[in-house]
Amino acid sequence: MTQFINLKEDIVAEAVDGVVAASGGRLARLDGYPHIRVVLRASWDKSKVALVSGGGSGHEPAHAGFVGEGMLTAAICGDVFASPSVDAVLAGILAVTGPAGCLLIVKNYTGDRLNFGLAAERARAFGLNVAMVVVDDDIALPHLPQARGVAGTLLVHKIAGALAENGADLASVRAAAERVIAGTRTIGMSLDTCTVPGAPKEARIQPGKAELGLGIHGEAGAQQVDYVHACGAMEMVAGRLADHMQPGKPHVALLNNLGGASVLEMQILAYELGKSAIGDRLYHIIGPAAMMTSLEMRGFSVSVYPAGTEDLMALKSPVPLPAWPGLSALGPVEVIDLPDGLRPIRPLPSDHPETRRFLQRCCEVFIGAEADLNALDARAGDGDTGSTLAGAARALLGAMDRLPLADHTQLYRAIGLELSQTMGGSSGVLLAIFFAAAGDAASSGQSLREALNAGLDRMQEIGGARPGDRTMIDALKPALDHLAGGLDEAARAAREGANRTAEMDTAKAGRAAYINADQLKGQVDPGAEAVARLFESLSA
């Protein structure tokens, strides 16, 4: 996979300098490149307990992104997924530790424990008061002799950091850190592995599968499971966490993006977390956000902790760090009524079996063509034409019992109203205009064909597209022009019109107008294809 890097040997050094340069003067780094890479607070005066953490790089924004007032004092950055050296850790300790002492917060990996532990011993030989805690929050592999430290480490950073910032002594800060470690549990899930710079990608997780409990270095998880949707994924994660949560106590959840999930996906996962089997025990949430990542891994993790009043105050305390998303209450979705005038007046429903069957058949055409139309649109657009039409068709099927099927004049308007509410993008608006105008024309006594042509005229007037512009109109207008000759003739005209769009060099309307002509050559417009398939199905 191509990545935005220079030499792989310089990745961490250049990333560290990028973080420091963009910090607005809040951060600095120690000299000693390339072996010593330590990010620290530029204004640190050693009067309070110092918090030092770190480990292998590739987990950004952890750990350097959490260096600042109220959290870490310094972060030690190793190579990608590799522990920093003893000398690097020792340099960080010596740079920030004063009379109040220093707490090392270490994730439970052998390299980190050994290197941080030996550095602590050497720092003590210098007369410094250094303590160390080891985070082991991962519950994915219960048979491991030592559980891994993963995203729950951030709760330790924040709670211990708030106490240290407020002047607590080393014993108190360490006790709080150990309390958080003892109560925090984490598990993650991913749809794909990550790509270590300079190494081939491991294709371990096959399409249609997800891995539950994989590590933040890409280590294999507890099991591979069938992946269907976000709801099922969150239920599996919540089910594993449920047995490890303290009964009867409210918990904080930390919803972490492992690096490659989109913001949209993470928001859906937040929704599913609130609905899950443990949702009623979660009173607060941190995220969703990328906090402890695994390069570009397409996954997430959930950490839970039964925070008491003191811990909640520490988690709520503000910090000037963009990487920390803050603590929010997790509650039901608040719904506010629509303003007056926007709630539609719906016509009285009525049934007409023949009309019902006709509409159902139309909807089934679009649902059945979803994948084909998406694939066609992906070559010259954003790949969602099929999903947009199928989604509207499903919504229309669900609304069938509310429609005035026996009153075709009102039915046009009702369909337009449904499409305006359920069909996204410009096509939804244009089709809503089409049916609303057709309804107006039918109410004035025009025939079916005349009413549909009136709808097309209004859609062209407002949308601006004309035949030859490479849109659905290239198939729809010929079909309506030939409708008087029957459905067979209309279907042939629609197909010919759709096929002609493949010969058009450029698009003059719609999203395809923004696409390079070379990408359009030989490709039928997906909207025109949808119209052609509809008329062909109706004429069959």
C-alpha cells in the first residue's frame, strides 16, 4: 500500500518534529536523534509529579498527542510498534523529574516493561523518586499469563494527569493510576489488519469476516467472526465486556478508532454502543475518536471503567489538547418537533390492488438493480445511485398502506412527498418535483401521459438538464415521448436513449459533470440505465 512517507528510517523522527512544530510552542523535544525521541512539555518546571509514558510509534495521537497540561509530561517514542530504548526512556525521566518524583505509565508488553523498568532503576540510582505502573486492560485473550495494555491506558493518563496537575504527591497519583488499571477493561474488533511501513500487508482477515480482540500491533485476536453489520459487531464486543463490568455501578466508556474507520462509522458505533447490552450501564462516553490507533487499522475498541465521583471530576477537567475528545454524558437521543408548517398534511390512504401491484413491481426493479447500478456509478461517480434508488424504493414499499392508491391525482403528490423525505441527493429532489408537478397536471384534467410529461418539463426547468446532457432524462424523455405507442415502444426508446449516453464525451449536468471525460467514455449513465431497466421490466 502506498503511504505518505519519505524514508522508512525517518518516519518517527519526522512525525515527532511535525507534532512539535504544530503545537504552537506547547511542546519541545530532546536532542539525541535518531536514538532518543522524547516529546515533552516546553514549560515544565519540575515542581509537580511528572507523568511519562510511551512505547512504539504507530498509535498516534498516543502518546505524544497527550503530552500537555493535565495529562502527560513526556512521551518516549520508539520505532513503529517497537519499544524505545532504555537510554531514551532514561533521558525522558531525567529531563522532567524533580523533587516531586515521576510516574511511568507502561503498557503491558515485554519490551516496554523491560526498557521502562530498567530505565526506572537507573533513574533511582541517580537519586530520583520514580514509580511505575503497568496497564493490562485487554480482555481479548483470557488465557494469556499477562494481559496486553491497550486503549484503557488513556484513562490512566487522564485521571493520574489531573491529580498531578492539581499538586497531588507521587503516592496518591500512583494509587489512582493503579485503581484505574484494576477497573478498566478493553476489547477491540477490526475488519482488516494494518500495514507497517516498509513491510507487506498481512491479508489475514478475509472479506466478510472481522477479527475480535486483535492487538494494537496487529497481533491475531481471539477469533475471526462473520461480519454482517455494525449492530452485530458492537453486540459481540459488548457481550465480552459485560462479564467484566462491576454490577450495579455506572461506567464510563472510551470508544476508540483504531485508525482506519471513518468518522461516520464511529458515530454509528457510538449509537450502537448506547443500544447494546451494556448501554444501560454506561453513563458517560469519551469519543468516538482516534486516540490509541494501530496505524490505519479499520477497527475500533471499547474500554469501560466504573468511575466514581473523583474520577469523573478528573476526566471532566479540561485540557488544552486537541487529541483528547473530552467526557460527555451518554443518554437518549433528544428529538425536537418540526417547526410549524413543515409537518406534511398527508392524504387519506386508500387501496387499489392493481396500482399496488404496479408500484411494488417498480420498487422491486430498483431494489434488484441496486448492486449493478452502484457498480456502474462507481466508474463515473460516487457509487451510490443503486443504493439511493433502492433505499427510496424500500421506503415507498413501507409507506404503501399510507398512500392514496385509489386516487391517482393525489398518489402522484404523495409519492413526491415520500421521495422528498426518503431519497437523498439531487435525484431525490428532482423526482419529488417530477411527481408533484405530475400531480398538479393530473388534478387539472390532463391524461396520464400528459401529466408525466408535465412532470418532466418541470424537472428539466428546475434541474437545468436537457437531452444530451448525460442524465436520466436521456432515457426518460424518449420513453415518455413514445408511451402513446405502448410500453414495448417506450422501453425500446428508453434503452436506446440510455445506450446513447455511453457515446457522450462529457456530462453537462449531475455529478458526472465533475468527472474527467476519459472516465465517462463507454459508460452508460446510471440514472438513464435505471430508467431503461424500469421500462423494460414493465413491458416484459
